[in-house]
Amino acid sequence: MNAPVPVVRIVDDDASFLAAVARMLRASGFAVKTFASAVEFLGRPELDVPGCVLVDLQMPDLNGLDLQEALAKEGHRLPVIFLTGHGDIPTTVLAMRRGAEDFLTKRAPKADLLDAVKRALDRDSLERAGRARLEALRARFAALTEREREVLQHVVRGRLNKQIAFDLGIHERTVKLHRTSITTKLGVHSAAELTKLCMEAGGLDV
Amino acid sequence: MSWITIIWSMVASACLTLAAIHLLAWCQKRSKWAYLLFSLAAAGTAGLVFAEFCAMRAETTGEFGMCLRWGHVPFWVLLISLVGFVRLYMRAGRLWLAWTICGLRTLSLILNFAFMPNINYREITVLRHVQFLGESASVVAGIPNPWMLVGQTSLLLFLVFLVDVTLTLRRRGERRSMLILSSTMVFFIAASTAQFMLSFWGIDASPLRPSLFFLGVVVAMAYELSREAVKAVQLSDELRESEERMTLAAEAAGFGVWMWTIATNRVWGSERWHRLFGFEPGVEVGYEMVSQRIHPDDREWVESAVRRASGDRGDFAVEYRVILPDGTQRWVSAQGRRYPDAQGRPARMMGAVIDITGRKKAELEIERQSNELAHVSRVSTMGQLASSLAHELNQPLGAILRNAEAGELFLQDPSPDLDELRSILADIRKDDQRAGEVIDRMRDFMKQRKAERRRLDLNLLVGDVATLVRPNVEKRRVRLALETDPALPPVHGDRVQLQQVLLNLLLNAVDALDENPPARRLVTVRTRPVGAMAEVAVSDTGQGISADKLLRVFEPFFTSKPNGLGMGLAISRNIIEAHRGRLWVENNEAGGATFTITLPMAEGGDAK
């Protein structure tokens, strides 16, 4: 499967700056999409397309921080880079605390801007990959039966087949059968591997 | 004793004397036509007296007829001049009636010479001698001439004319002496006509003597005219006295008094006036010489003020600089008024000048200080805007930088897209211009400068200031609404100072909203014309101002902000009042406060 091209979204009410920064990023080899306001940006459906957002902090109506908040509320995890004409410390702190990827002035050196964009795109693709893996993993766990999950709980706690059989009031051979079925469904070969997989999938209580 | 001789010659000489005196008076003052008319009336009366006297002494009917015949000439003069006198002096009487009387009388005079012996008799048949005043006098009888009615009608109409005049004068509420004069005329002329008729028809056996009654008229007229002359003398005395008093008062108050006769271009001035303009006392001065002493920068508008005053405006008041021959400069305040001649043309201008150098120096010093204060306050206001300005500058500078970088990247291409490069360069130029404008605006605002009054559109000013504060406003999540009325009249003022006031009010309004949730942070700037004033109101939706502070916000050093200087509003009010405007504050019913400015419309009205 071919991964879609990541798109750098730029949101700024200053048309002149918007055009200039878009032009520079395009010339640097990025796919770029421009928006004149936060409202216009949030109204678009293609928020799932990978990439990042470059947003002006000070805009009329919805400003950069509002946009960040709205994105988070919707559950979109696009990395946000803030641009500002003139940054002050309290706003920077607030933006960073909310998980801003970066905070740059509009006249930041080109290298800084490109680095920030690259970093954001990398992080986005990494996060997307991780999220995809997790999804797949969860799908695999979802294939387990109720009883198999119960058995798995005990297995990852390091208990022996005999103990599991006693606790669950079933035959030891049945436990063995369940374990084979679990390892087949999850595609692992050892108990250690199984434990690691469970931790990746989000803790032991699967 | 021959009383007739004595009385008639005395009357004649009295009349002639009066006639001579008033003729002389008229020669002195040609505009007093009443004097000439009176003089003619008196002379006419004298002639009538003489004719009467001759008639009484006539020995034959032929002689008597001739006397009566020639007596009509002085009587014609008398009647015409009386009609003229009444019209001119009393300014009453119907014009058509006056012309009819004169016409009939002239016709009667012509007919008089067409008939023999005269218009009164077709033939005189009897001449008798009667005893009258101890002397023998001639009395006649004969066949009356029916054309006599023309003359009689003119007399009757004259009586009607006089009665009408008397009533008009009464209605007009004229002074008593005038009424008495016209009533006296009515009485004596009625009496003289009656005596003539009685004597003519032989009912009264005494001789004809209507002239004596006319003496009464002449005396009454002379009395009225002499009263006027006496009053004129009195007035001129009073005038001289009041003139002396005024000169004294003007000298004591430091005023120089002047009078410019336009026709001769001569400027008369009091001694102090000569000193104020640096002329030797007693030197003859013309308008141009005075004009040369006015500071070249002031000359043109002082002269235009004088021109306007000599035109339809009527008066002027100006303050200007005078350069004395030794080069020293002096400020004067001058006032003048135009006085027209009888035709209503401007003939003279009079006025006063006072030295205001001391006051002007103090005023200029105060102005300089308040300009300096305003400047300091502007600089400190700019401090508040520093981050806002940095933002506004970084916007175009950032765009320039990004465009330049993009250009560099394009050039790395072996065959760069030239169209794209061209549009990059055009954008760079545009953004550079934008940054330049921000800097110019800021420099204008920060410059230490003299106030300069110009015609201004407050709507444009509001727009400029809104642009200046917008980044600051947006950062603080405040919504700024402009509701400008295009019908707002222009005002006359200093652009930077008025911008400063608006900026101050806007920043204050934004500050007042810090406690509000973002949804309720609204600043509205509204402009509208109110009569001959332009109004700008800046409203916020904050907490408003508590009653105890409402009156104190304009006091210097009064502040509610932790790091405020407390000068902003004091200076703002100072600036607005220097523009003859008003600045005040009220709390809004729906919460928050509104600061309102009114400024008078610029002269020349609503043409933008």
C-alpha cells in the first residue's frame, strides 16, 4: 500500500505572508495547502491526510490556540507549529504546554522553519505508523474468545498451565489448547513475546 | 400811524432774512435740501407780502389787477416749496397728491397769465378805499373768473395732503415738534384760504391779507429747523466730549485708535497707534505703509480679513505680528469695523489695536509645553504598542524573507520559472512598501513637532488608529467594531494630536475588557454628525467607571492601572479643548463606558 503524500497546511490571515511561506515550502519540496482563516481550515474534511499545520498565532475570530484546541477536541493529532509576528513568553508557554510541535517567529531562519516542518512530518508519520500497528494489534486481540482472554491474563502473569487449569476449573489439556490457539491468532512463538505484545497493546488487561 | 406800511414791510424783511440765512446754510451743506426749500418758501412769502402791499396801495382797478396777477408768481413758488419741504423733511404725504397739487398750481399760474387782468377776476368793476389799521387801503369788486377754481382746488388738495401727513406722522409716532409743525401748517393755510375767500366775495370788508398767515407757517418752519440746528450743535459738543473720553480711555487701556478713509487712503491714528506701528507721531500714513509693517507671513491673511470686512462682513478681529523699523517684532490684536457713506459704499474703517506681545509669548510657551507633554505621552503610548508594532513590522518582513528564500531556491533550478521569479520580486516590493508605511506612521507619531491645523476627515483618522492597534486588540481577544458615518463633516485640527486622543481612548477601552470573557470583549467606535459638530464615541463593554471616579478620570495623575501614568486622559482632554471641542465620559446602560469627543465642523462646511 502506497502511503499518501504528507501535506503542510498553512493558516494565516495575512495573504501576503501566506503566499510567501507557501511558495518557499513548495520550492523546498513540500506539498502545501493554504487557508486564510482557522474557520476555513477546520471546515475542510481532509484532516485525516498526513502532514502538519503551520498556523499564525494572532488572527481575528479564531486564533492559533483556538485552532489547536479545536483539533484536539475532534481527536485529530496533526502536529501544530505556531508562527507569530512577535512572540511573548506567556503565549509561548501556553502553546507548548498544549503540545505545540514548535513555536517560531515569522522571521525565523529558513533552516529552523524547514527543520520544524520536517520534524513535525516525521513525528506525524511515526505516530501514524504506531497508531496503525496498534490498530492491527487490537484487531488481532479482538479475534480471541472470552475464555482465551482469561487464559491469556493468567499466562502473562507467568502462571503455569496446571495453576491456570486449577484456577479456572478446567482440564490442563484444555489450557494447552487455548494457549496454542492464542499464539496462533496473535502470531507469537513464546510467552515472553506474548507479554511484550500485551504491553504494546496497552497494558495487561486486554 | 401807517401800520400797514410798518407791518407789511417788517414781515417782508423778516421773511427775506430767514430766506437768506437758510440759503447760506444750504450752500454750506448741499445735502440739506430742506434748507433750500424753506428759503424758497420764505422768499415766496416775502414776494406775496409785497404784492399784497402794492394791491392795498393801488389807485386804479387796473393797478390792483396787475398786483393780483403778479402775486400769483411768489404764491406758486411758496406752494411748490412747501409741498417739497413736507415730502423731504417730514418724509410723509402721498406722492401722487403732491404731484397733482404742483400740477394744478402750475396750470393755475399759466391760466393766470392767459386771462386779463388775472385768474381771479374776469373784470374788476369797482375800487373802493376802506379804513384799515388807521390807513386807507384799496378793496375791489368785480366779475369772478370761473377758472379761479383750478387754483382753489390745488389749495384744497394741499390741505387734504397736509391733514394726511399729520395723520401719518401721528401714526408713525413721530416726535411732537414735527406734529405741531404739520398741524400749524394746516391751521394757517386753512385760515389764509378762508380769509382770501371771505375778502374776495366781499363778506369781509377788509383788504386781502392771506400772506400774514403764511408768515405763521414760515415762523413755525424756521423754529423747527433752528431746533434741529441747536440740537446738531449740542450733539457735536457731546460727540467731541465722548471722543475725548474715548481717546483717554483707549490711551489708558493701551489701545491705539485708527481710522482709515478709503477714498483718500489716509490712515489717521492716535499717538499710541503711531508708536505701536513704529511711525513718528504726526506723520501722514497710507494703507500700504501700515501693510508693510505687518510680518510677511501674516500679511496676506490680515489683508484678506480687512478685505472681507470692507466687503460684506462688516468687521474683523485679527492677531498678527508687526515688524518695527529697527527689526523688533511685536504681536498686536486689531479690531476694525466698516462705516458706509450715505450711498452704503464702504467709506471708512475704524478700529483699535493693542500690544499683546506679552500674552502671546506666554501663550506660545504654554503651547510649546503642552506640545511637549503630548509628545511624552505619545511616546509612552507607543511603548504600550511596541509589541503590536513589532508584530505589524514582522508580518511584511517575514513575507519578504520567505519570498527571497523561495527565489533563491528557484534559482537553483537549471531553467528557473522566470514568471514566478517576477511575481516574487513584485511581492517583495509590495511588502517592503507595507513595512515602510508602518515605520512612517510610527515616526510621524513619535516625532517631536509643532501642532499643525489642517482639514481632516475623522473617519480616516479612526481607520488609521484602528490599523495601528489591531494586532494589540486581536492578541487580547477583543473585537473592534467601526461604525463610521460617511456624512461626518470634516474638522480642522492637528492630525497627530487627534490620532493620539483616539489611540488613547481605544487602548483604554481595550484595557477595560481584561476581566471580561472573550465573548464579551467588544470595543465600538462610532462617528456621526451632530448639528455643526462631528462626534466620535468609543464604547467598551467592560465594568464601567464607578460614580466616584467618573468625574476624576480626566484629572492629571489619576489612574486605575497598576503601571499607568494617569496623564493620557488629561492630555486628551487638553488636546480636544485646544481644538474647541469637548471630551466626556458616561457609563453605558448595558455596561461599560463611552468616551465621546465632539469637534466643531471645519469652516467652509460640508464640502469634502
